[in-house]
Amino acid sequence: MLLKNSLRNQIALMCVCLISLCCAVLLLSYAYFSRQNHLQQVQTNIIHSTNVFRQYLQAKETMLITAAEVLTADFGFKQAVATSDADTISSALSNHAARIHADLMWLTDAHGVLIAADQISSQKHLQPAQPFLQALLRTPGKGFFIELNGTLYQVIVLPIKAPHVIGFALVGFEIAGVITRELSELTGVDISFYNAQNQLLSSSVSPTDSSLARADLEARQMPGLFGARPAFNHHSMELPALAGAPIGVLLSISLADFYADLDNQLKTMALMALGILLLGLGASVWLARNLTVPLAQLVATARHFAQGQYTDLTLHQHANDEIKLLFSAFSDMGHEIHNREQEALYQSQRDPLTGLYNRTAFIYTVEIATTQERPFLLVTTNIRGFVQINSSLGPELGDRSLCAVATRLQEFPGLHARAGADEFISLLHIPTGTNGENICREFLAAIHQPISVADLSLNIVFRAGACQFPADGDNSKTLLRRSTIALEHTRNEGALISFYRSGDEENMLERLAIVEALKLALQKDDGQLSMYYQPKLNMHKGYVDKVESLIRWQRPGHGWVSPELFIGLAEQSGLIIELTHWVLRTVCRQIHLWQQEGIYIHAAINISAQDINHVEFLPTLNAALAEYQLKPSCITLELTERDLMSDEVQAISLLTELKKTGFCISVDDYGIGQSSLGKLKNLPVDELKIDKSFILKLDTSPTDQIIVRSTITLGHNLGVSVVAEGVENEASWELLHKMGIDYLQGYFISRPFAASELKPWLARFHGVSKHA
Ligand code: C2E
Ligand code: CA
Ligand code: CA
């Protein structure tokens, strides 16, 4: 991946910048010092050249003096001068000039008036002005530079003595191109002579022309690496000349070679810098690579960590110590995270108290098991009465019991989890050739062994519900739901174990729907629910002084629903409390309404064990009685034998209180429960209702007759009245009458009917009872 801001790029960039800076500084300082050095050399050269130039001039001057002395010392010449023989003088001058290669040879008289000139200058018409000559004559024996008609001459004036001064001889050499070049070669610099107007009179610099000014030469430039630069380094010098006609010389060192040298050196240096730069770049890339490759590895590792892979890190071969340290820290971190993750995973899958799998982890395992062919059982177990164990032993021992149960479960091969406070789920494999139900029973038998907690041996009773894979479901959710449905079944049946049967779930859903609809019916109270009443014939008085209140429900869209069904569901769902409250109010109001019609009749109300244990039961009943100004004696509370026996101690105290208040207590469905006669003796009851299963076929069943007769006798002995319900024929009536029954109830007397039918029915049956 190319990262614009990557470390590698940054390192490379930084290195390149540093090296570039370094090179630039070196290059510039080299250029500066080299230039200084060269300039110094140039300066030295100039000084040297100046010296050479001076020496040359000196030599030239000496030569001039010698030439002039030779001339002025020549006797013939002196004679000619003395005779003022112009032609002789002129020819002598010319001869002499030719001999010494002088370009100018003049003769003046003692007053400086030109007497004769050599032939060449005469031909050139070189006529010096008088003041000019006068000035020359004032410094005899000294060399001068003068400009004559635009040409430069080095001249000397010497007096001609015979023995006193009779004239002056002037000897001069033309300083022209050849001499200038000679001088230039001798001094090693370019030589340019200029006059007062700074016009060049002669110059070795090419190309030159006579109109060239000194300033032009000084301003001359040459192209360079970084633009134009001066072509020469100049040094000017005043030459001995006449006042008012100064002559100067410019010694110019050409800088071309110097610059070429400098440029070459700079180029070499620049190439070297480039080389260093490239080397540096390579080194920085290598360095960056050494740093970034391990970093990239670490990035990749961090990504692996994020995905939960904590594989060992392989270190980049050339990693340095810091990187190695970082790698080792990273590696340690990976291991730590891995360990912690494992720990967290373990914790997330376990129940903190028992160490068994929790529900979520278990569901996951079951889901995996369903992907395999192997059949298994899913058993949901529940500790019966764990609430009591917990409250009697205390929460700490309660917890220890659960741990002991967990250990017990784990002793049985399979997978076990804690699904709720006192609920466990187990996955038990069914080996080929074995029966799932048998394994489940074996399992229950194994866990049913007493467990010891704090020196106590506890007999823990389990209820279980089981289902099988694949017969009862092919996924974890269905299987878990169905094993719970089976457990619910076990609970409702009061059994120890139930196996899921096909259709159970649908039935359960239907039951749930019924409960919901019933709840709605109670909330709305829109006439779906009503009370029917079945007469109870008082055999001693010979008339009906009581009715049993029986609830009816016409469920919209479903018709009449059997009270056996919905009462049972209401009891299981806890809805029975609300339902009983509704019944209490409805029946009390009805008694009141009947009383207003002049019918004074008692009513029996069916209540369940949950009702009397509920705190609101008695207040609601009392409130209903108070509202309709009824006495408690109007009401008989029917409780089944099974309900009474489920919590005997509690029942006795509650019933005693109810009885004391004045309610009549009746034991419903007597004979089918397991109550012993001894227990019955202790119960504060007023009435025994022999279950209709003994009465329905009483006339034809001698056994039933024996049971019924003995029950009547027993009841009477205990001081309670005995009721027979389910009387369907006259024969049974007769038998019961003979047996001394106190009340009769059954279809033979009447089926249950709506409240409004009581009055006409009573009228038909025997007239309205006047008894309360
Ligand atoms: P139960 O308390 O034993 O009520 C007597 C049942 O026997 C009534 O059925 C009644 O109609 C029926 N029965 C009466 N005489 C005869 C007869 O000669 N032959 C036959 N075959 N049956 C007779 P029902 O009304 O269907 O009630 C069934 C059960 O529903 C009741 O049994 C009672 O346990 C419960 N139940 C009814 N109404 C209420 C109520 O308001 N509250 C509570 N908690 N339970 C109620
Ligand atoms: Ca009843
Ligand atoms: Ca009954």
C-alpha cells in the first residue's frame, strides 16, 4: 500500500533534505573559498604582471636613454647641430633612428624650438605643439608617454652639450599593437593603454578598435553558469606622462580560465554531491525499510490480533534491538490477550456458581450436536421444592446444594448446564441399540441419590421433561422448548418425568391462547363469563336451600369452553385469583338479587388452594358480602380434598379462620384424594362432598354403595354433613336417602342453570323456600 504520509517516505525525505542541505552548504562554501582563492591568485598575478610591466618599461626607458645618449654624444651629430645644417641633422636623425629602431627622433634648439625631425615623423607630419615641447624639455633624461595623433609613444629628451647645452634630442618609440601584444605575452595579462579621455590607445585585448573606451573594456562580461559575469579583473596604473595629458595602462587578467576552472570544479563537486545524495537516498531507503518492514509486520499482527489470531510473531531478520524489544512486547501482549480471551470465553460460557455451562453456551453446543447424525436426549430437570430448601437451609447452603447437584449431574456422561435458579438441562447421547426413555430414567435414578451438604444428607427430588433428537426436533431452540414443555407436563401431572409427545407444543400454544382469551374476558367482563347454579336438595328439610355456583364461559368463536379445562389453565397460570374474585362478587350480587326477589338461598363457591393462600382472598370476599349485606353463613366454600392436603398446616389455620368467621367449609370430590381419616378429623370442615364418581352408578355398583355408606357414617361421626353429587337417577336417590345422606345434587334433581331460571325452577320443584 502506498502511503503518502508513510514513515518510509518521511525518513527518505528527511535524509534527502539533510544530505541536500549538507551538500549545498559544502558546495557553496567551496565555491566561495575557491573563488576567493582564485581571486587572490588573480591579484597575485596582477601584482606580478605589474612588476614585469614596470621592469619592461624600465628596460625600455634605459634603452631609450642609451639610444638618446648615443645620439647626443655623437660628435658628428653635435657638429651638425652646431652648424645647424638641417639636412645633415635630419639625415643623422634618420640614420640613428633606423639604427636603434626608434620611431621618433627630434631635435630642438636650446629653447625648445624644433630644428629637425627624422624622416618618418616628418612624413607623418608629427608636429608637436610648442608648449608641449617646452614641457618635455623641462624634465630631460626621464622617460614619458605621450600621445601624438592618436598614437602612443614612449619618449625621452636628452640635452646635447658642446660643452654647454646647444639643443635637445627627443627619442621615442611607438607603443603599437605589436609591442602591446609582446608586453601582454611577457606579463601574461592583457595590456591596454588609455588617454585622459579614457580612450584606448593600444590594447592586446581582442577584438578592440580605436574607439573602444576603457569603460567598455571594464564592463566587458562573459557568460557563466549563473548568468553573465565580468570577463576581466583589471588593474590600472598611471604612466609617467606630461601634466595635462595623462596616460594610463590597464592590466587585465582574463577571468575565462579562472571561471572555467571554477565551473569545472563546481561541476565535479555537484556530481559528487549528487552521488552522495543518491547514496544517502539508498541508505535512507534501506534504513526506512529496516524500520518499516517490521512495523508493517506489527500492523499485520495487530490486525490478526483484532481477528482473534494470536500466532507467534516472526521477526524481521535485520531488526534492531528496539524493534526486537517491540516485537517481544507485542508477542507478550498477544499471549496475554489470548489468555484473557480464553478466560473470558470460559467465564462467558459458564454459570458462575456451579461451573456448569450456562444456557447460551449450552444452546450453542446443542446446535452443533444437531448437525451430527448421533441421536440424543435433551432433559430439563428441576428441583422440586427448591424454594423451601433454600428458605429452610439459608441461601449459602442452598448454593452449596446447587453445587452438589451440579457435581452429581456431571458424574453422568453427557453435557450439563444450569438453565435457571433450580433448573438444569442435560444432553445425553443415546448409544445405538438403546432406548432414550430408559437412559433418561437411568439418569434420573442416578441423580436422585441423596446428596450431602454440610453434614446433611438431602433427598433432592427432581422433576424432568425430556425430548429426543431427531424425533422431536432438528434444532436447538425447538428441542429446548419441547423439553421445557415436557417438564411443564411433569409439573402439571405431579409426575417425576414426562417425555415430549407430538402435539404437546400445539396443545400448549392452544392452552396459552385460552389463558390469554380468559384474561381478556375477565378484564372486559362483557358477558362471555357467567355463573350457573345447580340446586342442592336438603334431605332433612325436603327442599332446596343451597345451590352450587358453577362458572360458564362462552368464548367468542369457540363456543362453550369446559370449566374443567379453563379452570385448570387458570390455576396453572395464576389467573385463578382474578377469576375467583370475579366469581365471589358475581355470586354475592346474585344472592342479593335473589333475596330481593324473595328467594333466600345459600350458595356454594368453588375455590382452589391458591385462592385461600392469597392475601386478597378474604378481604375481597368480605367486601363482596358487605356490599350486598350478606352473612358469611350464606356462603359455602368448596375446596377439593387434594387442595386441602397439599399444604395441610397452612390449610388448617386458614380454614379455621374462615370457619370462625361463619363460612361453611366443604370438602369437594371427597374419596378420590389420598386424605386419611385421621387427617380429616383435624380439618375444620362442615361438609363432605362425595365425589360423583362414586355416585353416578351407585345403584348398580355394590362397591360404591359400600364406600358411600361408610363415608356417610364417617362424616356423621365426625359431625359433618355429607353431600352426594352426581345423582342421575331415582334409584341412587333412594339408596342415598336410605343411607342417611344430608344433601343431594345431580342431574336427576337439576342440571346447572342460569340465575334467572332459579325462581321458575324452584316453583316447579316445590315452591319457593322461605328459609335463609
Ligand atoms: P365440581 O366442583 O365437582 O362441580 C360439579 C361438576 O359436576 C359440575 O361440572 C356439574 O355440572 C357436574 N354435575 C353435577 N351433577 C351431575 C350429574 O348428575 N352427572 C354429571 N355427569 N355431572 C354432574 P362443571 O360445571 O362442568 O364443573 C366442573 C368443575 O369445574 C367443577 O367440579 C369445579 O371443580 C370447576 N368449577 C366450576 N365452576 C367453578 C368456579 O366457579 N370456580 C372454581 N374454582 N372451579 C369451578
Ligand atoms: Ca364443587
Ligand atoms: Ca365435585
